Amino acid sequence: MNCASKGDGRNGRKGRKGRWHAFLTLFLVAVVVPGSSWALEDFVFDVEAFARKPLNLGGFAEMKWEHMDVRRDSVFSRLFFNDDPPTVFDQLTASLQLNGSYTRGIARFSWLLYGSVRENTLGWSDRADVYESNLTLSPSPELTASLGKKSYQWGKGYAWNPAGFINRGKDPNNPEEAREGYITADLEAIRSFSGDLRTVSLTAVVLPVCADVNEDFGDRDNVNLAARLYLLYRDTDIDGIVFSGNSRSTRFGGTFSRNIRSNFAIHGEIAHVPRLNKPTVDQNGGLSRATISATSYLLGVRYLSSFDLTTILEYYHNGAGYSPAEMERFYHLIDNRGVQLSDTGATDLQRDLRQMAAADFTRPNAGQDYLYARLSQKEPLAILYSNAALIAIVNLGDGSYSLTPELTYSGITNWELQMRFSVLNGGALSEYGEKQNRNKLEFRLRYFF
């Protein structure tokens, strides 16, 4: 499902140039051909144009440039760059996302494809992924079955979904971006009623893990089960979620959301994992694993003001996360021994630290308590087709944070231009204070078709 190849940065300019020419040609074809008939035409109302079509196609082509100032003295920069990190990190990415569906009778086949070519300070890489590809059968409005690769969006949180047991993890800075799914089979049954309980649905999911199938989900050669019971009770959405299997430990969760007023809504999630194997650093500075019981929860609000300012606030407690003291022990371990190299290369300890850092400590929001805020103003200063936003993520345990102002303009049909500048700040041995980059400047141009 993942066809990725990477260069080592020593490829000749001709090879890299050829890849960029190929991708730019594809980009121009996607952009120019659909828009070649831009001439104005007389308006005609066509009823058939609004009829549901069996084949639907869409997607976008994107060019993105990123510039980062590297925090050379951070523990992660020295760990991953062998104590000699670069001063700046630049990256240029061209990507293409294609989505579509074909419906015939009770059957519907849908897909979501993603490909990119990327060149940065370290070299180039390219990838092609099938995010989704599944067949859905709906013999009646009350019963639906699907088979194939599918992305699940279980949970009510905007930046995090602690109860999304079979979801891919979100990037809190880009929570609405498409995510790769898993190969599953599921069955959903729905019933509607006329009383306080208006809707009940039950979804059962089978998720296998074996060679070349969902390998990154957990331990291989297992069949995992997940189920979600959904209730719409007195205008409140309620979910009960359970996961059981040997690829990951058993876990239970629940979610809710409700509109208090037309412009004010609240939502929440809770998840409990009775037994979780957690890598950590013990009091003596050694790498170890502990079996813990973890409970995570989230509470959030969304508010739309009379002047089109949308505010999203979320508090998230990550029961499986690391306390400031645990994070500091890991940082000290890297400081003391992690960047020392042997004559033949990385030591066993350094390799273990790199693996643990990549899997646990450098993942988004590895700490325990966070506050997320997104303020989005439609058409600020009366600039049509624009949107300004400010995103803040604060680690409440150590006081470190990221702050991202964002400006988006979509005044040209099918085009979107976005500019962002993120600042990451915090004291020594804090989460954002030890990130590899101090900031990130990003320009993104998208063409939708």
C-alpha cells in the first residue's frame, strides 16, 4: 500500500531535475486542462447538472515551500544530526491528491490517492500512497457494509481524538488534512425513532494485521475488532467505542457533542486503556518499559461570534503521555550519553534513543496536559475571500508552546494561497524548547479540480 523510494542526497542534478520536470508537467496538466475554457459564457440553469452522477472526481495539486531555522543546541538536533546539525532547513514539495467515487446500484467504490516529490537540505524523496480504496454496499438505508482501505474519523475532538482507536493520529496544526486509512471490513446498522432517542447505529470493524497488511498498526498475525455505538438523544450525539485485539491492548472510550445554541457547541471524549506498555527512562537514567493503566480525556468548545470570528478551545489530558520530569530524564540521557559516537558509527544506546525519540518523545504532543486554541476570522479588514487564523498549542506541564499565525486567500476560482509562520518557544528541557526547529515559514499554493 506504500510505494516509497528515497534518495541519499548524492544523486546527480540530472536525476533530481528529471523528477521535478515530470511532476511539474503533471501539475500543469492538472491545472491548465480543466481551466482551459475560462471564457465567459451565458448563464443557463441546467436541472440535470444537479442530478447525482455515478462518477465523481476531484482533488488538488499543491506546491509548498518551507523554511526552518534549526535550534542547533537542542537535544534532538544533536541526536539526529550526530552533533553537527545544519543552521537552516529548506524544503520544497510538490504533491497531488486525487479522490473520487463510482456508484452503481447498491455498490459504491471510492478512493483517495496521494503522491509527492520532495527536495530538502538533506536530499530528495518521493512517495505514492493509497489513502483509501474501498467498496461499500448499501442494500437498504439501514444497512451498509464496506471492504478495503478506509480512514475512520471516530471522535468529536478537533485537534485530538483520544477515543479514535482505529484512527490515524492527527497533526494538531493541520487536523483537517486527509489521513491514510487501514485495510478493514465493517458493517453498520442504523435505526431511526420518533421519541427522545432519535437515531441508533452500530458499527463493527474487523482490522487484520499481518505481512503487508496494516503492518504499522501493531503486532503482526492478529485480527482486531472495534465497535462504535452511536446515539442521537435529545440533540446530543453520543458514542460508545471499544477496541479489542492482540495488535494493541484492549481499550474503551466515549464521546459526546451538543449544540447549546446555534453558534455555541461543546464536545468531549474519554478513553481508558487498562494495560499499556509504555517506554520510559527510569530514575537511574536507564531505558525501561512500564505497564500502566492510562485514562485520557478531552473537553472543547466552539463559538461563532456575530462578526464571524470562530473560536475553538480544547483541553486535552494524555494519560499515556510523559510528565515534565519524565521528559527531562530523557533529555538528560541524550545530553549525557546519547550523542557520543563510536569509531564505527552510532552506539547501541544512540540507536535505541533515536528509535524511542522517533516513536514516543518527538511525536506530536507527547506530554500529558495541553491547551489548544484556534481563532479564525473570516474576511479580516473587509478583504474578500480571505481568512486569518491564529493557532496556539501550550504544554501546560512545562509552559512551552507553539504559536502560528495563518493567512489564506481564495479569491481566484479553484485556487488557494496560504502563508504561515510558526514560532516554537520554551525553556531548556521543555517540549517546544527542545524541538529541532525554532520556527517555520510556509507558503502553500493549491489548485482544486
